[in-house]
Amino acid sequence: MSTRTLPLLFLNLGGEMLYILDQRLRAQSIPGEKARKDEWTDVDRRRVMNDIIATMFNKKFMEELFKPQELYSKKALRTVYDRLAHASIMRLNQASMDKLYDLMTMAFKYQVLLCPRPKDILLITFNHLDAIKDFILDSPSILNQVDETFRQLIDTYGSLSDGEFQLIRQTLLIFFQDMHIRVSIFLKDKVQNSNGRFVLPTSGPVPWGTEVPGLIRIFDSQGDEIKRTEFVHGGNYLLPLREGSFDLYGDRVIKLGTNMYSISRPVETHMSGTAKNTASRIKENAAPNPLAKEELNFLARLMGGLEIKKPLGTEAGFRLNLFTTDEEEEHAALTRPEELSYQVVSIQADQDRERNEELSRIMEEFDVQEQPRQSTSKGADLLAMMDEL
């Protein structure tokens, strides 16, 4: 397991979350002069994106994130994303957050599986950060935060060997191995099977620095080539035109990690039979874990670096519902297998008074007040369309 995997996992999943939120906010935005008080405007969209991105790229948070450390459980990481999603005026119930997290994780899993070579995971990350910068072009201070993270990525990963990147990719695939959630975009594009597993292509560009398959070279003991044999590979492979840029600015060449929601398309998620059958294996996450104490240490450090902006004064947070109706959201919460519902981790440390006080202080900073349910609100109107995700 690589201790350099966490920053790449967090930034790419965060990028996918921002893609989803931005697409739905844009679809629902009403021109400011025509909008009622309970309708989203483009000003609201920019505020949401700015608040979440500013929190996501907080300097102290990034410092903790980039420290070498093992990956932690899905529940622990889900806790961080739950807090991050509530960094602005939006509020999501657990069922909606489950759906958002499903979309995020399956999109990045697809990208990791299809990246031509392990090092290209860094290019996927750069694609996400390039798109995030486009969301905040009118906020120079937040742009500087993202650029600083770009530089940290280049400094941390620029000198890693191919073997180290292979270990990072393997660590990511282990993290995703039991997740087989069907996503309508992938199903319609025929890149995902009905059991939730992805289809690997047998065409397209080969990894940079390699050759199109179809030729076997035989060498003698002196290293001289003595024979060539050709074979039919059955695919339609091409040589890449150039290598993607690993600089702060440049053409990344590969498209993995770009915004697949830039064209409005309905996106549904469904639990596959395979996912349900793996529940017994995943259930171990709910059992006592010898790493639980260290995981709480991780969460305390990581979440202590986040700065959550609460609504000012009497300003209400708008509930974000990713389903068509409140009833559908409630039904999804009741029918989702317990083993596959990554509930927010409850941090307790009753045996250590000083630690308990510190964790209580951190969690109080993250406390989000439950908003009254409203039949019509910006959140309800906006995320009546979120079922299309």
C-alpha cells in the first residue's frame, strides 16, 4: 500500500463532486432580476462553488492531506466529504449524500481503471484541477490556493518512479474493488456492464513510450535481436501523438478526469447484484477495527484543518435533494443496504479528557444545524432535478 495515495484520491473525488454540483446549479439557475427569493441564481451558484473550493484547498487542510499516510476506510473519507459538501448554503440528507458519493467514486474508479499508464493518474488529477480553476476565475485568492496545491502535487509526485505510481494505482484499485454501482451514463455508453463492472477497451492510443501490439522480438544471450514474429492483436490501437504535460499549465492530452457533465445528461445510480453480494465482506467496516484509534487521529487532524463557513445571521441553508421528491429520498435511505451506506463517523474519546475536549471543539466547528423541511425552496427546486444525475 502506498502512503502517497490519499491526496490523489481526495482531489479527484472532490473534483467529481464539484462537476456534479456545478452542472445541476447551472441547470437550475434563474437570471437574478427574474428570480424569486426561493430560487437559485448564478450568484448563488458561484457562492456555493467558491465556498466549497476555498474550504477544499485550505492551506492547513492541504498540509495534513499531503503528509505520508495510509488510506483509511470509506466511512472516514466519507465523513470529510460530508463536511465539505456542507461548506456553503447547501444541506444534504444522508440518502442524497450517498447518491452524490456513489457518482463521485464510480467516476474516479473508471478513470483509474482506464488510465493508460500508472503515472497518468497525475494527469487525471491535473485535469480535475484545471476544471476547478475555471469555476473560480473571478476569485484570485482561491485561484492562488489551487495553484499552490498544483505546485505541491508537482513537488510530491514529479520525481516518483514508475514503480511507485504503479503502487499508487494498485492502492486505489484495492480501495474501489468492492464498489460496483451502476451509473446510467456509463451504461448508455456501453462502458459498464449490468453487474456494475467496467468494460476495458481494446482500441485507442497505447501508453506513451510503448508500441502498438502485434510484434514479438526474440533476442539471444548477447542481447542481439535474432527473430521477429507478428501476431494479430484483435484491437484498433494507435500511437499517442505526444505525452501529456505535467507542468502547472499545459495540454494534458488524455481526457480522463475532464467534466463528463458539461453536456446535460440524466444520470441514475443503482446498486448491482454484485454489490449486494459483497455486503458480507464490506460489513467488516462496521466491526471493531484495530486501526480505529489511528483513524480517529487522522480525522481529528484532517478535519481540524478545514474551515467551514456557516450561514451568516438568520440566513438559512438550502436543503439539497438529489431525488425527485422527498418521498423518493426517504425510500432510498430505507432500502439502501446498511453495509453499503457510509454513514458519517461518530467521533468519541470518553477515556481521554484532553482528546475528548479537542475532538468536541473540532466537531462543534463542523456542526451543521438541521434546516426545516420546505416544500419549495432553492434546494428543493434545484435538486428535484438532481435525480437526473
